[in-house]
Amino acid sequence: MSIVKINAITVPADSGDELGRRFAAHGGSMAGVAGFEGFELLRPTDGRTQWLVLTRWADEQSFEAWKSSEDFARSHGRGPGRGAGVEASGRPTPVGTSSELWSYTVAVEQQ
């Protein structure tokens, strides 16, 4: 059964659109990643400042392998080939002020 990883990113109100643009710019970048089943970026609609990055994986090993990959490092500003939003120091300008990773298994699924 699938596992779900949710990265809850606290984002100042004036930075949410930039977070959305950054994720959109990487559309399709997860294609072909072993065990990756899907992704959604959820924008808050109730005044909260936490955006949710929801990913679904075949298993924990697939998620951990992706976290250890060069693709993960690059997409999170820790490798060569960084994209837009880079400070003079070469580090990406952060959009979020903090984040927290939540882990779940699917208890009941309806289609």
C-alpha cells in the first residue's frame, strides 16, 4: 500500500505565489523516479500560512532513495544547476520560513 509524505511549508503571505511558480517550473521533474506515484501542492484558503506538498510513494524505500539522490539535492538548492531565486552567495533564496515533514499510510481509499 502507498505511503504519503506531506511537507508542511510555512510561507509568508507575500511569497505563496513564488512557491507555486517554483513548483510549476519543475513540472514533470519527478517523471521516472522509482516508486513515485503522484504530487500535489496545496494552497491554503482559510488564512493559514502553511502550504502542503503532498506526495505519494510506493514504499518508504523509494522515498528515502529519492531523498538521497542528486535530483533531490539539485531541486532543493544543494547541487549544481540551481534555478531561479538564487542569492549572490549561490544559495537559493528561501520562500518558506520553516517546514515539517509528516508521514502517513493510506488507511482507507475511495475512488
